Amino acid sequence: MAKDNGSLNLVLIGGSSGSFAIFEEIIRLVRNPLSFALIFVLHRGKSSTAVLPEIFKNKTNVAMSEPYHLDLIETNSIYFAYPDYHLLIGPDRRFYYDCTDKDFFSRPSIDATFISAAASGISVKAAMLFSGSSADGALGMKTLAEKGFPTYVQNPAEAESPRMPEQAILAYEKHRVMTGGNLFSIINDILQ
């Protein structure tokens, strides 16, 4: 299917331990065509052999990939950060891989992707942060929120690993908190 590159919007999603099942449910909600690029950053070790587009291929008909360095970011596409590289978003609407030090013992880093998106000049329709056992993502979410982009955090009390959403809320109190009762309703609205 042809992709519309006229105006690019991003939806950013980050998480770590306890987020995989939520990511799967989000993919199930995706309807074709998307008016934005959907970018997932999930902490995975460098030895991870899981190819997320393969795992999720039967959940949606939207094109999915683990993008390569310098790939163009395209509307109506789902992207997953590749293990052991920071996935950066450039102002030229391309992905960049970075091998600098790990953030919070993680590469890919949620902060690296989210902060680069905030600096890219590309519009962010929404950024969401879910369960995880580190503070990664808190600074990136704060940076996006301060740029005026909508930010959403899973209710820490409902997260399998509450530290990641807790730290995001501590860093910036004005994120919208998604609870079990409205979590997938909010996500579904964002994905429209």
C-alpha cells in the first residue's frame, strides 16, 4: 500500500518489563491505514533473537519493521527499536542508530528515542509510557510534554513493574494517567 509522506506525525510508545502484553494489545487495536508512524521502544538485550514484526504479524495488516539506519520514517507504518542500538529520530525524517553508552542499563533507550523526537521538529500526536523497572523514559516524556505534545503514563499502581511510570510522574506531574478502566479506550482514541 502506498504511504502518505506529505505530513508526518508520530505516536511513540515505550516500556520494559511488564509491557510486552500491552504492546501486543495495542497492535491488535491498529487499523489500516494509520495517519501517523507508530514507534515502539521495548527494552531488549543485545542477544535478543525475537523479531517483533514476526511475532506480531498476525495481529494487524499494517506494515511493521525494525528499521535500518537512515531508513525514512513513513506514515502508515509500525516500527520497533532494534536490540542493542539507540533508535534516534532525525529532523530529516530518517531513523539513526546510535551505539553510545546504555541509558539505565538499556540500549535501546526510551529517553534517546523520545528526546530525539522532541528535537526533530516532527509532530508527535502522543507519547505513552508503560510498565518497566527503571527510570528510562521519564526525561523523554517530560521533554515531549514541555514541547506541548500529549503524554500518557500507565497508572503505576496497575503496572507489573511500577518504577518506570512512577519516575515519569515524579519528573512531570501533568502527564495524563491511564488506568485499567480507560487505558485501552484512550489508546484506541489515539490510534484513530
